[in-house]
Amino acid sequence: MTTTISAQIPTPANSYEAGKPVMTDLNGQTLLCLRTLAEENPASLETYIKLGGYSALKRIVSEKTKATDIITQVKTSGLRGRGGAGFPTGLKWSFMPRYFDGVKYLVCNSDEGEPGTFKDRDIIRYNPHQLIEGMAIAAYTLGARVGYNYIHGEIWQDYEIFEAALHEAKAAGYLGENLFGTNFCFDLYAVHGYGAYICGEETALIESIEGKKGQPRFKPPFPASYGVFGKPTNVNNTESYASIPWIMQHGGEAFAALGVPNSGGTKLFSVSGHVGKPGNYEVKMGTPFTELLEMAGGVWKGRKLKAVIPGGPSTPVMPASAIMGATMDYEGLSKARSSLGAGSMIVMDETTCMVKALHRLSYFFYEESCGQCTPCREGTGWVYRVITRIVNGKGKMEDLDLLTDVSNNISGRTICALGEAAATPVLSFIKHFRPEFEYYIQHGKSMVESQIDAVVDGKAEPK
Amino acid sequence: MLNIEIDGKALEVEHGSTIIDAADKAGIPIPRFCYHPKLSVAANCRMCLVQVEKFNKPLPACATPVADGMKIFTRSKSAIEAQKSVMEFLLINHPLDCPICDQGGECDLQDIAVAYGTSGSRYTEEKRVVFNKNIGPLVSTDMTRCIQCTRCVRFLKEVGGMMELGMVGRGEHAEITAYVDKSVNSELSGNIIDLCPVGALTSKPFRYSARSWELTRRPSIAPHDGLGSHIEVHVKDNKVMRVLPREKESINECWLSDRDRFSYEGLNSPDRLKVPMIKHNGAWVETDWKTALEFAAGQIKDITNEHGSEALGVLVSPNSTMEEGYLAKKLADGLGCGNVDYRLRQTDFRLDGKRQGTPWMGINIHEIEELDRILVIGSNLRNEHPLLAQRFRKAVANGAELSVISPLDNDPLMDIAHKVIVRPNDMVNVLGQILKAMSGLQRLSLCLPASLNQLLEEIKVRPNTQAIAESMAGHGKDYDLVAPKVGIFLGNMALSDPRFTEMYSMAEAIGGISGAKGGILPAAANSTGMHMMGVMPSSTGMHARAMLEVPRKAYLIVNIEPELDCQHAALAKVAMAKAECVVALTAFKSQALENADVLLPIAPFTETSGTFMSMEGRVQSFTAVAKPLAECRPAWKVLRVLANTLGLQGFDYETSEQVKEAIFSGEKPSAVVWRSLNNNLKELVEIQVNIKHDGLQRIGEVPQYESDPIVRRSPPLQKTKYNIKPMARMCASQLEVLGLVEGDNVLVKQDKGSAVLTVKLDNHVAKGCVRVAAAHEDTIGLGDLMGDITVEKLSVEQLQAHTKASMEARA
Amino acid sequence: MLSQQAIEKIDYELTKYPADQRIAAVMSALRIVQTERGWLSKESITDVSQYLRIPEIAALEVAGFYNMYDLSPVGQYKITVCTNISCMLRDSDEIVDHLKAKLGVGFNEVTADGKFCLKEGECMGACGGAPLMTVNNHTMHEFLTTEKVDAILEELK
């Protein structure tokens, strides 16, 4: 079953061995979503086509491949939503109503705003055509007539790169009316955010496309039945769509085989913070954390690892001891009591004051709460103010229980997941680094900074 | 039906219900702030979180549809925990100073906090402060109290039809506000006061004047438009303090127009007439009731004795009660006088005697929202029937196609499928075109009577009228309706037009072909009732217009200010001036009653009992909510005693109920109404469809806050943006034809009267028309509401001369 | 009144949406007008809402929600420095302090000559290049050092 499509993949017109997946090795990475990265002009249509780009789309559309067959391939691939929730993409696709009298929409979520997450940006600026092809295949499969790629407003230059790629693709006949001489039509547009983290939430993003404030909608109804302009809509993350062409070229099994059970394929990891070479690293699912850390140049300045937030601040922080043995995949991190999220590794060395780190994160959630529902609107401000008070040396010991309690009261009681996201850092930071918080409250100053000061003053030995 | 369980109670509920619907029906209380059954679901306050079996998170009852077998717990540990935590969050930034809040005592937050709050607060950080906004003369804001439930935002957008408030900013900084320095101008704006669950939006006129527990609440009926909204009048120390809606789903739902809500301020006006007054040698003298009544009766008797009973004219306001209208009519009958009328703003009476019954709206109010196709003829809906307009809005939101034929292109705040904006005279031809097009549509293989067909022969159907005809016939963009529910309605501008007969006849014919329901939208609270009781001239009597055209020696006027309430202000003024005696039953002293000879102080609707009959024929009685002010007396009593004083027989009524009994001859009112309401004509009236008419036509609209003596005296309503001095409003192309620009001063003339007005560009006015508001002292020199008018530009010198002349005239 | 160029740009954005959904273009329209005029005044928001035929308050809601729109003047160059966790870990505070000292303004303040405004930004989705900042929303500068900041400021002067 899995070979029905991959068997039809023509031999790429390049030097790669027939039947062998087209991928490039770059410093130990397994480049799939970023497969153009080693090329001279990675973002150009020419480059992408040279590497076999758009062949899957052309084949599928010309041969009128059955939508159910495509969905089966995607299910087989084990591809899970790369935006953070990890929902199986093939399953999501099967939720779209097949028969609908009117326009169905396809939406790509490129609104990366979760601190530490910047992987979609590289797909957009280095390999936009793979994303376009992935979306076109999805549109064909789901019967969507119109698509939108919603791009984070702050990466404006990359938005423009994507708009240029769209025009290129349209001129070359990969987008627009009656593609490849069939009756398949697909218009894809770039739209932008303009500074609102919450729009990364799919229903807020839909509201934003519609020209409204990015306030999440209550679900149900889900976008598959009531999405953009009230029409059935499929929303996936950039990396998810970008994985599709490869899956359709080489088959779902080949993709699944790249990863580990329940985590198929490769994954882009955004590594930021205290590492030697921050950046994106596309590796196979299941890669040990230590390998990824090494690829990113290890902890900078020869310092020791203190903690890692593995999937963006909405995933629980992990002390070094917990992450060192973990593998980078859904189950690996869940076993280590955290979560893969969007694969956004924020690495913190021994000099990091966890109280101040949490202070900044709590400000972020306070600042980015949309204000629509009570627990998040009121609770994020409360949490931020209490932590501010602690940082200002006016903390009380009972504040720690209050913070935990308030965070628990936000979590699970809001319209969207920002409530949980805002609560997670508070709960996990206090859980793993409670003594640091207690020290701060007792002494009115940071434990870590006091130790550093002591070293500088020559009163103590560095640890 | 689905079987569910709430708190262990087994319930059977409809498919598509939400948990909160099901709980409300079963009487199981769930706390809520943002949810309102008439508004879209926001699910933002989270107060209604409940526990649902198999879900690990509490779910909002307002937004969660029930599923078969669902087990819901509203008072379980997890539900209560969630509700209490939400209450804590709501209170951290809410001022805890209920004693100084105007909402105190009737505040949802206060009430629910008693059940779900704690005695102290764990929040010790700084509280949020939000600056107040000035959103107009009706609604006061105290935005620090706002809990961001967005009911007000949703109401204005969804029910009011225009997004006037928004939540600007995000997170904790999000504030409810109007656009920069704009006010909320919806004619339904007061409803956001009721909707606000906290003290953020309160009534500006009522602010800090009473505590809710000091008020006595009494039911009544709104006395202005024909809707017959149910109201609750709040009284303190015999003074009306405020008016709120009383829920009546089939009429006003839970809403009230601003006119019905804030007009009560006019009741407390310093203009109120407190004692009877008689004019002696040109000066007003206070007197007692006996003297006044004897004087009035003596005058009437002398004049009718000398000149015959037809020397008397009786004019009754359509805002008066049925009892008052009935007794006025009976009094005239008793004197042998046939000159009685309530149709003060009508000019075309050709249909008198041709009707099969009492004209009405032809449909039940709540059925409007079920219509598929609607044709509105000559009505500025939002101005004439502010709350009824909302039903039309709902119909359109439900997919109805609305077509409009009018000289005014005002935005009804709903989508209009087709419209023809033309001079009033041409509306007849447009209706003829629609009729012709409809008879030609194959689906309607109906023939018109030969006489009508002949009339239509010369008419040319244009594409826009063809489109209306097709719409009325059920043709649609996507699909055709085989048996569309059609409604056709004629509004105030049609009712006041000299060619009303043509418009009505055409509308009736179109209605006949399309199987439409509908009729007229009577302007006032008791227009339908007055018509049913026959408060109209006898076969030899004079109608309202004729009584003014051929002045009477004496007038008995009930509850009117002649120059402001009559079709032809100038005629009314002259007629009153010329009369030997004018007996005025009025609640107010008035410049417009300067020509009266006796003023008899009557009780407004709040101080008397009585009955109104609404546009849908609903007979609704009410009792006094306060004692009459000073020497004021209910008008029905005054009329009775006046009749007694006149020596007339049969005026022995002890109560208004006895009068009502007489009106309905002891029958059940609804039975009488059922027999009486009928919009059909007995025969086709001789009409002409193809009359050309050159020259400018006046659109003499009565602004909604000038519609009757009470409204005209309500300061908050007068402060709204709807209270604009009359101007000569014309569209750009008309201004060009006349060589005028906005701001010019012009002399507008009708008949012998004139007014000096400022020119205003108003592209909502059809070409060939000048929109000059009526019911205003600036335009009392003018004539017909819907008649010929001329406009001359005034030079600066001419303007000065006019100003001087009018100053002198006033002095 | 919108400029001809702004109208052309907004019209292009309108092609992305169904004809009865003009409001959808409000995000771009506000961006286009802000780019042209520097910030969004009440008049600018009114212009946009009139062109799109939407209530002014609906346009204001959007302008007030997304923090890259400026509802007050921001000088010729608005410098937005991200201070979120990944940037903070790579010493964005130092960059902020440097900018504050160099420009003599705090966050949300405009220099006396009307040239620069300093803003604190939230995550820009480019944390690999931390610390970073944007100039007038649309130009991003990554891997900042105080020297690099000086060079950028020099170029803008």
C-alpha cells in the first residue's frame, strides 16, 4: 500500500541514485524540509526543481491520484503536527468534509512567535517552494480552492521572499487555474500578522486572516467545519506542509522510517540561548539530545548546562539532569516529563537566574494574552505582578503557593491553550528550581547572581 | 430529543441545545455574565464552567452543545472550584466599592459574588484603572468596573446593526470604547445598560438619583410608537425615576427603544401644566376645575348654539388612550358634531369609506423575522419604528431580501437587496412598474382586473423594479422560493403623502398577486385603536385636514400641540388663531397652545389608566403608576365631566374600565379586534398612476425625538445627535440644479408660509426633494409634510431682513 | 485621503480575499498606511475604514491589538529590540542599555530630534539570531553587538 505512490516517483533528473531519497547531508543533519539548503540559491524555483521539486504535485494532479490514497500515505508517514500539538496530520486531513457546496480553505500557520521558535522562518526563506508544493498537494487532497500562508509579521523580509516565490510558482504553472491541464485550481496567498503571539493559535489566526483581532474561537466547531469566512478549513504548520512533497515522492513508510515509532520523519529543532552555534538543525526524530546540543556547538563559553526548555515556554522546563538522557521525539520528551512542542530548545547555562527567566516569560504571557477570557486576562497580570514583586525583593514565601494556585486556576479554564501555556513555566520553574525562588524571597536578590558576584569579588570558588 | 443528566436530574432536551439552555429550561441555576440568549455566544467570562463526565477540563455551559447521554455537574467540586476561581479573577481588578456604585443592588457581579466569592481577597497588587468614556447623553460609563463580557459590543453589532463599540487593546489593557471621540448613536443604545452585568454602563439620566430598592416597579405600556412595548416604570415618591423593558418575547422581546426608555424625563418637565387655566383678556389666569370646565362647556355650547354643531372641530392625538378617544368621539356625537379625527398627519383621505375594516400592519410582530421577501414603502424604519426595525434586521440576517421604495436612502443598518430612491410622486409609478412586472412573471399566471391593467399600460418596467418584482415572486440568486413568505409595509412617509391612496392601492394589488401579508405601519401608540373605534369624521363631517383648511369656530383638542402634531403646521396655527374658542386638554404648557382659551391639565400615561391598541391589534391596558401631578386629572375623566357639564347623556363612567367595557360592548377585546382588522379595500378607488409632477417636493419627516409632546420635552433625548435643527437637506445634484452649496441660507416656501433654513448636503435624499424636518418651531410656518416646496437663496441682506422681521413678530 | 500608491497596494491585498470580505484586508491596509505615514493617527484609521467600508471601531480594534501598529508618533526610525527569553539569554539587556544611553531615551520615547523611538519587542521568531532588533518593523538586524548597533545607528543618521 505504501509503495503505490513511491513506486511511481520518477527517477530524479540529477545525480542521485534512482529510488534513493533526495536529501543532502549538511553537518550531520538530515535535510528534508530544508533540502535546498546546500545549494547556491536555495530559495529559487530553479534550485527546487533541480532537486525534484514539484514532481510529486505534477504526478498527483496529472494522474488524478485519489485523495484517500494520499491521506493514507500521510497517515502511514507518522507525520504529526509540527506546530507544537503533535496531532497526526493524516488524521486531521480526514476530518475535512469531502463534499461541501462552496469554497474550502487551506491555511498554513507560519506565525512563529513562541519564544525560541524560528524554524518555519528558515523553510520560508530557504525553501519556500517546498512549502508551496506541500500546500498545493494538500489543497488537491482536501479540495481546497484557496490557501493562505499566515506569516509572522516581524520576519517581514521573509514574508516578501515568500510572496516572490508565490509569483514565481504561479508564473510557472504550479498555482492558479486548471493546473497541469486539469480542472484542479488552487490560489495561494501570503498574509501577515503584525505582532500578536496569540495568532499562532489556529482559530485566532483564522480571525486575523478575516481582518479581526486575533481572539481565539471557542471549539467546537473546529476549523474543519467552520474556519476561514465560516468555511471548512484545514490548518497545518509550515513544517508539516513542507514535509508532504517528500512523503509523496518517497512514500509514507520511507518517511516514518527516518524517525522512531510514533514520531516519523525528521524534525527541525530551533536551538537558541546559551549555545555555541544557535540556529536550526534538521535531524531525524529520536536523535539524542546530547547529539543535537553538540551540533549546536555545545553550551557556550565552556559553561555547564543548567536547564533546557525543550519545546518553547509552553512546555515544562527541564533541569540538565532530566534532558541529558532524553531523545528528541514526542515520546522521548514526554517520558522525560516535558514535551517536544515545536522543537524549540532554549538552552540555559549555569549563570541563568531562573527567577528572572520566569519573570521575563511571565511578562511575555501577560503582554500577549488577548484579553478575551477572564482567567488568562486577569491571571497572567496577577502572576506577572507577583513575580515582579519577588524580583524587586518584596516577595513573601506564601507567594510561591499563590503563584502555583493562580497558575492552576488559569490552566484548563480558558478558551484557548494560552492559559495552559502561561501556567506551564510558572509551575515547572517553581517545581524544579524552588530553592532559587526561596533564596530570592529570603534575601531579596538572585542566588545565581550572588554566587557570580562572590566569584568576581574573590570570595568564593566558581562551582 | 436527547437524554442528558444535570446534577443527577434526568432531562430530555432538544438537539442543538447548549448546556446552559437545558439548565435554564430545567430551572437549574448556572452563573453567567457574558452569555445572553439574544446575543451570539462569546464564552469569554468563563463563569458558567461546569463539569462534564469524560472531560478532564470544565466546559463552558453556554458554548457546549449537549450530547446524548451527557452527564453534567454544575455543583460538583470541580465545577465549583472552577467557578470560584473565575469569580476571584473577575474581582481582582474590579473595584470593591459597591456602596458607591450606581449598579449596587441590581448587579449580577455583586449577586454572584455573594454565592461564589470569598470574604477577603488574595490579590494585593495594584488594581487596574480605566478612564471613562463619554459615549453620549444616555449612557454613563464607569469603565474600571467593566469585566469585558462584550455584551454591549455584541448587542450594538448584532441587534443594533452597527458596530459602535469595540474592545480595543489586548490582554489586561483591553477596554470597551467607541471610536476615538465618537458617541454611541444607536436608537436602541439604552439596552446596553440593561445588558451590562456590572456598573460599567448605567443610565445617565437616572444616575445617582435612587437606589434600586427604593423604587416601586409598576408595569405599563410604552406610549409612543405603535409597537406597544411592555415597560416597567420605576417610581420613587410619586415621581417616575426610570423606565425599563418588561420582557415580552412576541412584542419587544427584552428590548426597548431609547424613545420608550428615556421619554419619561419629559414627564418631569417644568412645562407640566399643573392647574386649569383660562385666558382673560389675552392673559393666562389660573383657575379651578369647576370654573374651567364651566367656561369651556359654556363656550362650546354658545358657539354650537349660534353657528351649529359643525362649527366645532375635535382633534385627538393618536397617542391618546382608547378611552380618551372614545369619549372625545362620543362627546362630539352628543353635540351632533361629525368633525372628529385622530389622523393629524394625514392629507389624503380618499380611502375613507372604501375600507373593509381597520388598517393594521397585517402580520404579527414576531412573524416579521420569518419573512423571506420584504417590501418597505415610504418608511425611514429606524426613525419611525426604532425597535420594530430590529425585527426586520433579524429577518434580513436570516436571509430575507429587503426591497425599499422611498424618497430617503437612509441606512436601515441591514442589507438592502433592491432599492428605488425617488420623489414621493414617482413612488406610485414605481409601484405600478412592480405590479406590471409581477403580473408578467410567468410563475404568477394571474391576471389583474381590466381597470388596473389599463392603468399600467403606459408604464415602462425598468430593471430595478423588475428585480424587486422577481424578488417578491421568490426568484433568488442561488435558488428560487416556490412559496415565499412576503411582507409589504407602508410607512409614515407614505401615510402622509397626498397620493397615499395610489400607493396603498398598488401595494394591495402587489400583495394580492404575491400572496403577501402586510399593511401599514401605524405611526403612533394608538393609531390602530383610534381607527377601530371610529374616531373619525361622520359621513358628513370633516376630517383633520378639512377642519384646519376651513377653520372652525371652536376646537376641542386632546393631547396635541397643533403646529407640531398636524400635517400642515401653518394651517393649524392659523385655524387655532382664528377660532373663537380652543379648549385644550394637555399635560403641558406650550407655545403651540398660545391660541387656546382654556387649558385643562390632563395626566400623561403614567398618571392615568387606559388602553392602547398596537399596530398588530393587541389591546393592552395599563394602570396609573403614579398619582396625577397637582391638579392634573386623567383625560377620560375630564372628557366625562366636560360632557356632563355640557349636559350630555350617557357619560356616567366611574372608571376607565367601564369606558373600555363600552368600547368593546362587553365583548372580549380580541374578538372585536379579530372582526375589525382588515386591510382590504371594498372596491378599487379611482387612481392615476402616471401623473407627472414637476417642482420640488418636501420630505417633512418627523424626527423620532419630536414625535409627541412628552418626547419633545425629554432633555436627554433632545441632547442626542438626532436632535438637529431642521435644515434644507438636498442631494448634491439637486444643490447643483439650484446653484446652492452647503451652508447657504435659503427661504423655503410652502403655500403662504415660509421658513429660513440653512442648506445641508444630504445624499440620502432623492433628487427633486428637499428634506425639511417637521414638528419643530423653526418649521411651523410651513405646510404639508409631503407637498410642494420652493427654495430661494437668500443674500446676507435678505437674511438680516428676515431675521429682523421674525424677531419683531415674536416680540 | 489615501494616496494613490496606498490605494493600489490595498487593492492588491484585496485580491486575496472574496469580494464581500473587504475587512480581511484591514491588516495590510493599516500596515501600508502606517509605512507611508509613519504611524496610525485617528485620521489614518478613518481613511482605512472608509476605503474598506468597515466601521471605524473595527479598524481601531485591529490597530490596537497588534503591537507592530503604532497609535502614536514613533519618530523617523522605530527601533524595536526583542528582550524575550532567547534574546535575554544572549544579553539583549546590554543592547537595550546601550541604545538607551546612546539615544538618551527610554522605551516608548522619541528622541528630541524626532529621529528615533525605542520599543521593547516580544518574540520575533528569529531567536537563532539573538540578540536582535527591527527598524521600522520591516528590517531586521540579528547577532547584535554594541558595535553593530553603533554602525546601524550611524547609517540611519
